[in-house]
Amino acid sequence: MATNRSATQAGPSGAIGVHRSSRKDLAEADIRLMGDVVQPHQPSGDAREPEWHLQDPDTRLYIGDCRDVLAALPDKGEVDLVFADPPFNWDVPYDGWSDDMTRAAYERFTYDWLDGCIEALSPSGSIWVNIPDDSAAEVVLHLKRRGLVMINWCVWHFRFGQCRNSSFIMSKVHALYFCKDPDNRTWNPDAVLEQSDRASIYGDKRTMEKSSNKGMRVPMDVWYGKYWGRIQGNNAERRHGHQNQIPEVYLERVILACSNEGDLVLDPFAGSGTTGTVARAHQRRSIGIEQSEVTAKSAWERIAEIGMKRKGGSAGQSSAIFSRRSSGGS
Ligand SMILES: C[S@@+](CC[C@H](N)C(=O)[O-])C[C@H]1O[C@@H](n2cnc3c(N)ncnc32)[C@H](O)[C@@H]1O
């Protein structure tokens, strides 16, 4: 069983209630961030055609700066789900993109593409942003001051961070989940269930006596486990020549939980095409935008010809950190 557009199982309703009641105040509050003093990007205004296009389901990939493509998108106000994994301004050598802006310019860039995505979203739409520690706060504040409501602040935890001695090793990125209307959003918890610790560690009979979803639960908001590591080495999903490819299971969880078959999913920073690949495998329509022609070409090959490697890998697993106890006692 899957779909609903209600908030009946919408998670921590107390927290969401607080966000809901404060959204108007925040939208009107005089919040000043560094990027606010920089002039917004002026979109070129040209209507764009996708570079590549497939039917059944409708799948498109545009080449260009997402701020320009979003401004001229024919689907404004119709996108059901946005997933955005922007450049982090960490001086990564992306083809054709300077990932080394001043802090103020990077913040302005961030607000501009976020605004473009918000405009693209339908009134029941949701947005997920994959963002590290140093920019998460600004993204959260900007989405709040635009009146969106936070549903979850998830963490993608990986165990293969870059080794260093100067501080604790970074082993996470934030996965921020906001929506336009918490009472009218797509939320499919049954599509993404994982084994509960009660079932996989403690052998607790009560979970097997439930009337439905025996031994299963909605995943927690820290995500890790099999297939959840960073994509590197000889990982079967790996697309060579791409920077910061995200695991398919991450996109699968987001897409299954927050969209329905036939819905429209948008990724303004397509990279290796993970979002388009997973969306197509699960019968969602999708729009990808990528500024690099070389990167986009490779992404399209993946979306159109290679497809998903680990379909179904995000659901049904256990994320337990202890092995099963023999007696079931504590
Ligand atoms: C972090 S990567 C995305 C990785 C992607 N999630 C994946 O799984 O492969 C960011 C991508 O955004 C692209 N990019 C950077 N600035 C852009 C812009 N203004 N518009 C569109 N794409 C941009 C980069 O070329 C890069 O491919």
C-alpha cells in the first residue's frame, strides 16, 4: 500500500506543528544573510529545449546553468519533487564550473537556485537538499523564510570519510526535507520500510504480531548501511569521471517516499544522472539540468541505456548495528 496526501503518518507532528505556525512570522522576519547583499542572478530569459528527451515516462535532460533553465521551465508550478545536490564550493574540479566562489557569492547562488526550485514546485511539492555542515544552516533559513516547512533533517552517514588528524573525520551530509504544505504532500511510508531492531536484533514477538508490516518500521532519520557508502573504487554503480556521485538507494528512498508513479521529479544538478536513472526505473517523469556538456552526455547514457543497478536496494534491509541476540532478552 502506498500513496496518500495526508499528514496522518507524517512523523513528529509536534515539531511540524511549530514550523507550521511560525512559517508566516519567518517569511516576514528581517533575516539578513551574507548572500543578501549580492545582486541576484539575472536569468537569460531564453526558452530552452532539452538536449535529450525520452517518453514513457517522460525523461528530459537540459544543458545549462540551472538558474537560467529553471527561469524558463515550461513546467513551473508542476514539479512534485525536487532533489538537489549542489556544488559545495569546496573547490572540486567540476568540468566548466568554478567551485571556489566568495562566501557571499556562493550564498547568493544558493538562494537563486533554491528560489528557482521553489517556483517550479507544485503546491503539494517537496524539496530535498543534500548539503554539508558548512552551508546547511543557510539553506534551512532560506527555505524557512520562503515559507516552506521542514519535515525532516536527515543525515546521510558514510563510513569512508577522508582521513585526517586535524579534526574529527567528516562522515555525513545533511539531507534536508521541506515541503510547501505539510497537510498536502506525498508521503508513502510503506514503500520504504526497513526491518526494525525489534525483529532483527531482539526477536521481539510483538512486532510479528502486528496486523501489518510485521517486523518492519519507517527508517530513522540517519541513513547508512549496505549500499549507502560513498560511490568510489569498484562500486558497481560507479560512473567514472563524475564527482560526488550519490548512491542509488538514497535517491530511491527519497523518490519512493515522496512521489508517486507518473509524478514529475526535478534535479537541478544532475551530475552523473542518479536522480533521472532512479526516477525512470520507478516510473516517475523527470527533468535533469547539468551545466557541463561532457557530464550531461555521460549522465544521459546512464539514464537512457544503463539504468539502475540496485533497484529495490533501499527497502526491506536492516540498519541494525548489533547482531541478533540469541535469547531475545536484554
Ligand atoms: C555534486 S554534483 C551532483 C552529483 C549527482 N547528485 C550525482 O549523483 O551524480 C554537482 C553537479 O552540478 C553541476 N553544476 C554546478 N553548477 C551548476 C549550475 N549552475 N547549473 C547546473 N549544474 C551545475 C556540476 O557540473 C556537477 O555535475
